[in-house]
Amino acid sequence: MITVSCIIPAHNEAGRIGRVLDVVQNHPLLLEIIVVDDGSGDNTAQVAQGRGIRVISLPENRGKSYAVAEGIAVATGSHLLMLDADLVGLNDDDITALIRPVMQHQADVTISLRRNSPWVWRFIGLDYISGERVFARGLVAKHLGEIRRLPHFGLEVWINQRWIAAGFRLQVIRWQGVISPYKAAKIGRWRGLQADISMMCDIFRTISLRESVRQIICLKRKIRA
């Protein structure tokens, strides 16, 4: 039987995480929701706790990879739903669409393609670094130490490596009504640009540019209609 634990890493998302929690906290396909407050300077943890959501609070900002590892460490579902805390326009049907292909054994893993994903990802039909995905917990549960040592935003491409090695069947779920706010809109243009550059540096500290291209090609070949 497939059961799904939802892990939401969050850093200074008090003003946005509530919208996401509104959708997931009573979703019938989710066994549990785990918010990992990644050393926030605002009341992100209190917003989640006020809704009865399980919260893991980190004393300092350790980055997304570390935060997700802490969530995986306590998750009990057979599968994981990774979800960003700042999504706008998310609804019940989006969550169902991401989980159902795995639950019905139509695919081994799923990944979202948001409405405002970079145009090149929408053009090729794959956002290979999307933060919203469903996969078996067993794929990563024995590697938490390695995940904690990854660069802050190296997790998604690290997971891709495991998917490709396992030959998993992939289904891309187009979230036509969902956007992820640009960092510039959240923290200002200059700081947002710095954050975007830092994220890309983390990705290419985890894998090379050549490996990045290989991942895209390999994952495209694994997409199920």
C-alpha cells in the first residue's frame, strides 16, 4: 500500500506558507504533513503549528537539502511528496494529479511543471530542478548523511541521479494554475539576483554542466505519456 508523507521546507515563509497548508492539511491522499522551519527569522513555525501541523525547527538556516533530510528522517509514509512553501494558486486537484500516477502505478516518480517555470523548461516539457515531486522514501532514506552534506540547493539534481540510475518511469504534471514567486519579488531585485546565482552555483557544485544536460536528456526519455 502506498502512503504519502508531505515534506515542506520553509525559510521566512510566514506570509505565504498558510496558502499551501490550506491545501494539504486535509488532503485525503496525504498520510502526514511535516514542515521543516529552516532557521526562519519570522513566525513561519508558529503559522504551521497554529494549524496543528507537525513542525521541525532548525536553530539556524542550513539550506533546503539539510531541511528536507530532517523531514525524511521522521517521515513514515512509503513515499514522499516534496513541496515548496511559497506556491501560489495551488489546489487540491494539483496535489492529487501529482500523487495519483504513482499511487496507481502508472509511473514510478512524478514532477511538476509550473505555469511560470522558465520558458525553456515549458518548451521542452520538463523542469528537471522542480521542487515538487513524488517518489519512494526508500530511495533516499539510507542516504540522509549524504543529503545533509549537499549544497543548499543541490537536492533535486542529486535525486535525479538516483531516478536515472534506477530507470524510473517519470510523469510530468503540468500545473497550469500554479506559480512560484520569483525571488526578486520576495526579497528585492538585487538580493533576488544573488539568491538565483547562489542556487545555480549550488546545482553546479553538485553536478557538472555536462551532467546537467545528460540528466535532462535521460529524464526526457523516461517520461510516460
